[in-house]
Amino acid sequence: MQTPADPQDRHEYPSHWEADVVLRDGGTARIRPITVDDADRLVSFYEQVSDESKYYRFFAPYPRLSAKDVHRFTHHDFVDRVGLAATIGGEFIATVRYDRIGADGTPASAPADEAEVAFLVQDAHQGRGVASALLEHIAAVARERGIRRFAAEVLPANSKMIKVFTDAGYTQQRSFEDGVVRLEFDLEPTDRSVAVQRAREQRAEARSVRRLLAPGSVAVIGVGRAPGGVGRSVLGNLRDAGFTGRLHAVNQAFPDDLKEIDGVPAHRSVRDIDGPVDLAVVAVPAEHVPEAVTECGEHGVQGLVVLAAGYAESGPDGRERQRALVRRARTYGMRIIGPNAFGIINTADDVRLNASLAPEMPRPGRIGLFAQSGAIGIALLSRLHRRGGGVTGTTGVSTFVSSGNRADVSGNDVLQYWYDDPETDVVLMYLESIGNPRKFTRLARRTGAAKPLVVVQGAGAPPGHAVRATRLPHATVSALLRQAGVIRVDTITELVDAGLLLARQPLPAGPRVAILGNSESLGLLTYDRCLAEGLRPARPLDLTTRATAGDFHRALSQALADESCDAVVVTAIPTIGEGAVGDAELAEALRSAAEEVPGKPVLVVHVELGGLAEALSAAGRTAPQAGASAPGTGGGAHPPPLSASLERGDPHRPAERLPTAVQAAAEAPSPAKPPAPQTPHPYSRLIPAYPAAERAVRALAEAVKYAQWRREAADPGKVPEYEDIDERGAARLIGALLERGEGLTIGVEETCRLLGRYGIDVHRALPAPTPDAAVGAARALGYPVALKATAPHLRHRADLGGVRLDLADEEQLRRAYDELSELYGTPEELRPVVQRMAPRGVDTVVRAVIDPAAGAVVSFGLAGAASQLLGDMAHRLVPVTDRDATSLVRSIRTAPLLFGWRGSAPVDTPALEELLLRVSRLVDDHPEVVAVTLEPVVVARQGVSVLGATVRLAPPPARDDLGPRTLPAY
């Protein structure tokens, strides 16, 4: 099809169409518009395409492009004719093009909204998902240019390209005529197309991280000849960990005759390595990193771990150096961990990778660990590795990533990997910043439905982290993370405490806690902490200090068998005369009792019982293998609904790979001759031990809340439809209002009209600049009325006396007007208004805001001091479901005031929930509504009254979560 002869570009080069993408195999490519400067690249690209692929593209033999073809395919107006290329190393690997057409199929311009689209992918890169990525981007470009529909003609034999179109998830039609398959599809995103896009995103990003964590060969660049130094240390750590792949040491200063160092082949350059290199650890100073990256890219290295500092954390020059680093690496399709990284670890037996500065390989286990800070990473690895101190007895790590400045690979990427990693049961993350909160909450919600995600979040982004600006307070972001299923804790101690419990104990079915032990005071302390954390503890059972191991076993067995118990906390203190044998007996007693009812979590609070912790841990490694009953066969056993997914245990996993926290056991090891490790029973469990009651109870409380979230997430509710909502009328009104300016707070009348389109009635407030005007307003509204001062220092401050209520007649109104004038100043200063009285109730506030980083958020709280002074507000992401609205109303600390606190009448919370749902619909349907405040909203025994409202409009912020897949721009 020929296009109109118009070589002149009608638009400037659209640089915002440039993007880096992760492909299906985990590699990266750059997508950008094709320009007139790409003629040579296009010819070279076409020469490397097979004759078969050329035939599929042009429906005839087409061995080479003519000069006219090259001109046509490189001259675009970026409106009616657009071409995009996917590049690696600056060279084309695939192209896509659309041409706008009219109803008759001939070239056209707007308002025609259909275009023909065609792809060509180099054979060597077919199967990598390049065409799928290009389709996402060309569709986004087309929508931007007013094109709503694509048409493509494909030969029936070209099954790969047909699959690209049919699998995209768009609404489409297919026809067959003259030996050609014609596909037509709308470009408006559908639920299926978004789901397809996100599934591809997850697979691609997970594979990109997997290539880093499970390389077949590793080169350490910057290995010094003398012992010590960063490069030499990392090489030693890799070797000592038993890395199963090929290792190479690289330093351009190596003499020519040096063949190996520390038993590892030595090379002067990565280019000199015979064979592929999957991962390069770059341990040279920042000024030498670019050269190393270029060498790696030219050799085909898949990923980099950059340990060097001196980048964005050091200031503007370092920030530009970091941008250049990322751009250079992506040019070659490589991903980066770092710079300023601590390194990565994979404890899997078939990998044994310690490409980090950690001198010891952490104990293998089931916890995935992510830390942006190297110092915090060291602390977390140390805590999980130690057997004593802090939480006695520990579990181990499956994989560890310290991202440093996270210039490329971030927590989102690693979360994509852990989501379906069979070796990871629990994810622990220390996040100093969240670069893309909207995406993180989406991924966290999905991950949390499969495995626990525990997060410590820093209060501010450190230098070197690229973070999107957010207007939301830190507490609000934390609340939104909890809504997404994240277990939010405040310290790394709490992070480890929660992780140890969740790694090997089932989730509790509810908040009911049994407490038993040999110390009455420790039991009461545990009881008090349970109450403080919102749990429902039974009175502690005091076994007295004379309790034997048998007494503990019987008490624990009875507690676990009790239908009114969801979890058990065992408290234990040393007893005079007890020694190692007593500790071992107690460990076995707890283990065997827990085995009888494996569906309920058990925790131990101990006081300096190092012997007990060691005995429990060791006992888990020697649990009996024969004759153990399967879960559910013991007396009174009943599995809870959520514990199955967390009841881990693998009879084929070596004992040394299991965590060594307080663990199920049968026989204590002999102090003189410990037995050889044995394969644990499939249902043996770690029983975490804590040195303080508050730490154990806090971890249990987090597990209870997470289990409740899991149950609710299984049925998230629905977004109700309301027949009285006029979405189109609201859109017309918003469009007309936005024509006045880029962003504005609309007037009172417009606010009432807009909210009315969504069934939200606002009580009119009429201005009263004089007493006579006040009387006239009252007559128009009808008595009784309220007189309010709306000056900024008095607005929403009834406690200052700027409001007079229940004014039944003209006399009372005039008297109130005079009182306000005498107390607070002239009418010009007071700005008084008259409003019809609303039924008495509880004053609340409802807000909605579209945050550029987190997205649209609805907030709720009580009006006045509760929300302003104490910050007692609850938050939910839009769209809010009916279940979200119900929980939102009940999430604030002052919620009892809505439900009949101290004998007061309960108010109409269903009407309040409906109001929240309508506000959510408004901001979800119209992203131009960037802020809504309803204050006060009086919730009466029947109905709600909105007494004040403000709405702000602005052009909608970009929604990158609905656009094509891209990596963060550099």
C-alpha cells in the first residue's frame, strides 16, 4: 500500500515513545520511533531476515528493499504513518508500522480512526516476545493519535504472527478472503488485554531476575592480585560457597602469563573468556565501570552486579553517571543490580551463588530477603544466620538481593520472581523507598494471596534513589500497603520475628490465643500483650515451676485440641536443677504435642533458655521418620482453611537445608556424639522461640491480621452499580469546566452539580453578608437553620464557637448574627453563610485524591480533632468495593462512636458506605477529578448529610500501569 508523498514530518520527534522493555526470556530491548537517520540500520536489519519471514511480511518473494522502500519505511509524520523499532546494541531486531486508512482502505488522515499494522522480526529474535511488546507500544501510540482500531492481513501459514494478535486480549474479528486472514481489533484496553499484559510482564521480569540469580557462569571484574580488596573478596566468597557454575577472574592489569588466581581462571578482559558469561560482578572504581560494561555487552553477558559507589548517592554528577551506566547496559540488553550494591545470594544446591560481600554463605531455607541498604542486608543476614541471640534458632534464606541504588532491578522485579519461586515461602523486604507504589501495591496484593510478604519501609528516600513524588503522608502509604496484604512492621527485629513465625507455622484461623507455661507472671505479661495487640487470649494456664516435660505435653495437647483456640503461646523459664537433659525433654514434649494438631501455630516465649532453644533446634534435625502420624489423624485434629499453603515440609529436602529455629523433634542429640543429619518428617515444623513476650505476641498478631486479609481477599467484593449515576453528564460538565484552565477548584454551584451527577446531594449554604441577607437565605431554605462563619481560621472549627445551630426563627437568627459579629469581627472577616439544619449525628470527613505515584485514594475519618490532630484516618485504593467500604468505616480508632458507643444511638453506616462508594466511582470514572473533600458529612440515625464540599479538576495524570510495559526511564 502506497502512502501520500509527504516526506515532511508533521510533528516533532516523539521522544516520549522511547522505552526500554524486558522481553520474554528476561533480556531487554529498546523501542523507539524510526527516523530518516535509520536507513542504513533498516537495510542491515532486512538483510538478516530470512526469505521465509520476508515472504510472510510482503506476501511475495522480496529479497531486498528498494530505495523507495527505504524512504517509505524511514519517513514518518508520527501521526498517520508511524514506525517503531526494537533495538539491541543500537541495531534493529524488529520493526512495526501502522498507516492510517479510511473506510475504503486507502490512506487517510484524521478523523479516520483505523490503521493497518504490520510487523517484521529478525529470525534470531523470534520467540522472545518482541512482537508482543511492539504491539503494546504501537497500540498506545495509535490511541494517542486518535486511532481506535487496527487491521492486519496475515498469511494463514504465518501462525506465529496470528498468535501475537489473537493472544493480545483485544476484542477482535477474523475473516478469510483471497487466501489471506484479516484480523480487526479494537485498541481500547479490556480486562483480558490488561491481564495478558501483566502476565507477560510477570514472566519476563521474573526471568530477568532468575538469569541473575541462577547463572551458569560468573566473571568477577576487578580481582586484585594481592589478597584483600572487594573483587578478590567476592571471588573468594563465590568459590567458598561452592558455586556450581564456571568462575572467571578478570583484571586488565593481570600479566600475560597469569593463568589462574586462587584456582580460578584469570583473564585480562571479559572478551578473552572462551564461552558465555551469564553474570558479571563489577568490582572496579566508578570511573572504570563504563569500559567494563562495554566489554560485557559485546561479549553477550546477560546481567551485572555493580558494587562500585560514587553514583547518584554522591550528588548531581554521580546521578548523571548512574543514568549513563543504565543507558549503556540497556543498550546491550543487560540488567543491573546496583550500583552501590552489596550483592546477591542463591543458596539452592544446584547454584550455591554468593556474589556478595557477605563472607559466609547464609544457611539455606525458605525465606526470600531483599534489602536496598547493604548495612541492613548485613544485619538481616546475620540475624537469620545466628542460632543464638535475638530469636534463638533460625530459619534460612532461599535468595538474597541487595539492590543498592536500584538504578535498574528493583524490589518490584524481585517480587515478580519470588511470586512463583517454589523455593521461597516467605518474602522479607527492607525498603528505603518505593519507586513505583502503584505497581508495588498491585504486585504485593497478588503475592500476598500466595505467600506472606513482610516489609519494613523507610520514612524517606536516601540519595541515589529515583522516587516518584507523592503527596501522601508516610502513614497513608503504610495503610495502603496493609490494604494490599503487606505485613507492615517497623523494625528489622520485627521483620525477622514475623518471618520466622510465618516460615514454618500455619496461619491462625482467628485471634483466640491459649497461654500456658511454668511462670504465672510471664503468662500474665503475655496475656496483657495479647490484649494490647487486639487478640483474644484465654486466661493463662499456670503449670507452676514444678511442671515436667509431660505436664507441658499434656497442656499443649489439650490447648491445641480445644475448638475455641486458634494459637498457643508457651512460656518457659529455667527451673533450678534443670540441665541439658531437661531442655531436650521439654523440646521433645512441645514437638510431639504440636505434631498431634499441625493446623495451629505454636510459639515459645523463653527467658534465657539457651539450652532449650538449642535442644529444640537440634531435635528438629533428628525427628523420628517412622511411625509418625499424618496430619489430621491425631485426636481432635482439624486443619484450618488457610494453613495448607503454608504447611511446608519436603521429605526430599536435605536436613541441612532446613531452618534451625525451634523445630519439631523427637530425639535430642547426645552431647558427646551428635547424630548425622536426617531427612525431616514431611510435617515437622519449626516452633519459633522469642526472648520477650511482646515480640512473640506482635509476630502472632501480624499473622492473625494477615490470615484475616487472606480470607477477605478470596472474596474482595464488588463495585456496585447505581442507576442514578450520570457518567456522561459528569464528563460533559468536567470538560466544559476544564476549558477554563489547566487546574482549578470549581465553584460551589458547579461542585453541587457535579456531585449531583453521582447521586451526592450537598446541602446548599447561602452567603449572608448582612443580617437581612441571612434572614432572606433562611426564608429560602426554611427554618430551622445554622449560621456558620467560613473564614479560614474558623472553618470546620465548631469548637471555636463560629457556628450557631437550630435557629428556629428570624429573631434567633438575628441575635446569633450579632453575637458572631461581636465575638469574631465584621461580616467581611467572618464570611457567614446560612444552611438548612441537618439531622443530628456524627460529623465525619470523606476525601479522595489522585496521587501521581500511588493512584487514586479514598480516605475517611471523624471530623475535627480526631482526624486533624490525631491523624485517625483510614484509606483505601480506588476502586473501592462494597467490602472495602465496610472495612474502611470500621478501620479508624474512633469507629465505636458510629456504632452506639456508651449507649448512644448507632448511626446509618450503610448510607455512609454508599457515599464512599459513590465518591470512589466519581474519581475512578473521571481521573480529571484530582481531589474531593466532603466535610463535614453528618451521619445521622437515618441517612447522611453533606454540609460542605470542594472539588478540584486538572488534566488527568499519566496512568503508566495501563500503558505498555516499560522499564523506568533513564
